[in-house]
Amino acid sequence: MRKALPIRTRLTLLVLATALPLVALIAYNAYSQTQQESERATAEALRAARAVATEAENMLRGAQALLDHLAQQPLVSALDDRHCDAIFGTFRGLFPYYTNLFTVRSDGIGVCSAIPRPPDTPSKVDPTLYLDDTLRTRTFTVGHVTRGLFTGRWILIVARPLPAPQPSAGTDIPGVIALTVNLSALRLAPGPGELPPQALARIVDAKGSVIGSSLQPDEWIGQSLAHIPWFKRLVPGREATGQSPDYAGVQRIFGVVPIRGTQWHAAVGIPVDVVYGPVRDRLLLSAGLATLALTLAAVLAYFTARRTAAPVEAMAAAARRATASPHAASLDSIDIEGAPGEVQALADDFRSMLEARAAAELALRESEESLATTLHSIGDAVIATDAAGTVTRINAAAERLTGWPAAHAIGQPLTTVFRIVNAQTRAPMQDPVQRVLANDAMAGLANHTTLLSRAGHEYQISDSAAAIRDAQGRIAGVVLVFSDVTEQYRVLQALRQREERQRDTGELARVAGWELDIATMKTSTSDEMCF
């Protein structure tokens, strides 16, 4: 029978169930607010990334416009280190955003520079930084990030070709004019309010190297972010959003935007804790109120259930005590004062049931004792089993022959306690219990049956087995009765051997013969004595 919930539990669950809509509403509200905050933070990160990308694009456009203007100055395009334009002397004061302005001939030899070249530095520049690309594309070029040769700072070199003295198709470019941008001072947003609180903005190139950073630029510029998950998922030239850990493992909501005219991307990440912090605080407040409401509901359910279920629980406790002591006195200690009339009537009926049970158990014990006395008084060995062939009873004679005490034999399979083999072939004999169960009839042992005792003795036995049936006629078990016929079997075998010996002797001698058994003073003769 399926176990039902007690009344106390049912009432508690009923009251708590009324609070489930409140819990569901709080959970839905928390989920909805989390989604809204996530969407808002994603949009904010993407907006900030676009602002950073726009700022970088404006910086590059400004540098290109400045270089276009300076390239048209005669003393600049002349590439004469003896007559440098005055702009080189005043450049750093006029444009502090840039660290240097210089011109280089197409062979890589430096000409004029806003920063005087130290005596111990080479006059020829590394062409791979910007010169080769500018001469090849013949247009404005954004070079590679490097350490400044003169300043030691992280710089970005932008350059454009200088016009030839007599421009014509196929004319070689005489040289380039270039600016170096101080990346540590690179402004990533138009104003301080453009970035969300605690947001981190960075510009990375196609290989994941940091070009600009809103936080500790001197430390982060040149670092590689190629292993960061958001960069691995990045598709060049496309905007992207998502959640990913940053270099330090802090979970952030990212917005990534490509910077036009370059292979760079601007990325802005907002910490997840900053985004979900207000939601978490509101959720904790709501959860606290819900917990208080649930606690009050649980207390109300407890006191209601206590007043309703106490008499019934007292009856259940009495029933458990009656399991060990089936006497009507088990109900005397129950406090059912003020209990409903149905409960008091149930107590009276329960007391009557206990009295009837006590009388039945007494009769059963007396019957068991009588059966045990009768069983142990029988001279033959008796073993009883259940329908599965497990030993349930064994008398003293069976204990002696099998070598199994009753305490050890009961509960064992019959084939373990009652081991029988053929006396001549030593082959195991069929279990008589299984024969009874299979044929639904009494069964006896075959001739030459030997019982193997647990102690190592062997007995010749004869037995019979019959079914034990219940009141409905169903087989409830099997009773096996057997006795020790070892001596009779020995005498019978001796007689058979003697007869065979006499028969064999007469056949060989063809003469009459007789034999006297001194022990029994009996004589036996061969067939020839009859003639």
C-alpha cells in the first residue's frame, strides 16, 4: 500500500503551496531584471566601443590631414638636412599629442627630425616598420607599434609619401614624412563620461596585441590578448558582443567594434558584478521578504497541524508500542482528552483488537510448543522446508544424521543440509523436495542412497517426502522423513555378496558345496546339493 503523508505534513504543504506564487514571482522578476540588465550592459559596452573606435579613427584622420599639409611645404619635401623647415623646431610645442615629426629618404636615411638624433643612434631606419609599406602603397600608412628609438615610449608611426619634384606616372617617391603617436597618451573616449563605470577599454591589432588601454597603458601596451575567449571568437571587420573573462580572469560583458582603415578593433568590457550588483541587491531584499512570509506561513501551518493532528499521532504512537507489547493497556497512557468522538471510538476498537491479538498469539505459542515437542519426540529424522526448498524446521534425529544443528540449518537450502549420493556410483541424487514440487505427489528415495553428514560420516538412509498444504490447498512447503538403515543395508549387501560367491564357486567346480556362518550358525548350500 502506498504510504500517505501525515496530516501535519499535508497541512504544512498546503499553507506553503499558497506561498509558491510569491516565490515564482520573485524568481521571474529576478530573471527578467537580469536579462534586462544584461541587454542594457551589452548595448552600453557596444556604444562605448563605437565611441572608442570613432576616437581612434578621428586621431588617424587628424594625423593624415597634418601630414598632407606638411608634405606640401617646400623645405619639407626638399629632403635637405641642411635646410629643415622651421616646423621641425616648433612641432613638439605645437602638437604635444605626437612625440616626433621626421622625414626619411626612400633609402631609409633620416633627414630632418623634431627630436635631434643622438650621436650613437643609427641614421638609417628599420624599413619594415612603415617605410616599405608606404613606398609600396604610395599612400597614407599606419605602421607597427614599437618602442621609440629616442624616447623609449610605446609609439605608433603613421607616414605618407612626399611628392616628387616633377610628378609623373611611374616617378619614384623620394621619401616619406612620418609622425609618431604617443600610445600612452592615446585618448580612447571623447570624455570621461563616455565609458561606463569600471569599464575597461582597449584597442588591439589583428594579432591581439594591445595598442591602447584605458587602464595602465604603459603596462598593457604590447601585451597579447590572443588567448582571451572574446578575441578568439572575433570575426575581423565585424561588431561582436558577449560575456567573457578578461586577461585577469574577471568576467565582463564585452562590445567589440572594428576601426575603419585599419585591422584594429576597439573593445570595451563592463564587469559582470557591476552589471548584476543592483539586481542582486534587489533580489536579496525580495528573497528576505519572501523568506519572512514563508516562515510566518510555516509557523501558522505548524500550530494548525498540531491542534488537528495531535490526537491521531497519539494513536499512531500507541500502535507502535503495541507492536512490542500487544496489551490493551498500551492505550491507557494516551491523552485524548477533548479529542473528537471518532478518535475516541477508534481507541475503543483498537483496544478490542489488541485483546483479540493477545489471545491469538498465546494460542499460537502453545501450538508451536506442542508441535516442537512432538517433532523432537519422533524417532525418525524430520526436516521441513518452505516452497522454495529452504529449511524451516529440523528435529534432533535429523540434526544427528546431517551433522547440522538446528540454529545453523534453519534458513539454509535443503541441498546444503541434506546431501545424498548413490552409494555405488557416488553420483548426486535428485533433491526429493524438488521431485515433490514438480510432481505434486509423495516421493521416496531410490535404493543405495547415502547421506553425507557435515561431520564427514556417511549413512545409508531410506526416506519419503510429502507436500505441506495451506488452508487453500496450495503447497506451502515439503516435509522430509528419513531414517538410518546403515546396518540393514550392510547385512543385505553381505548376503548378496555371499550368494554371488557361492554361485560363482558352484559354476566353477560343478560340485555341491555348503557354507556355515559361525556368527549366526546358519548354513547355505549351492544348487548342486539338491541333486
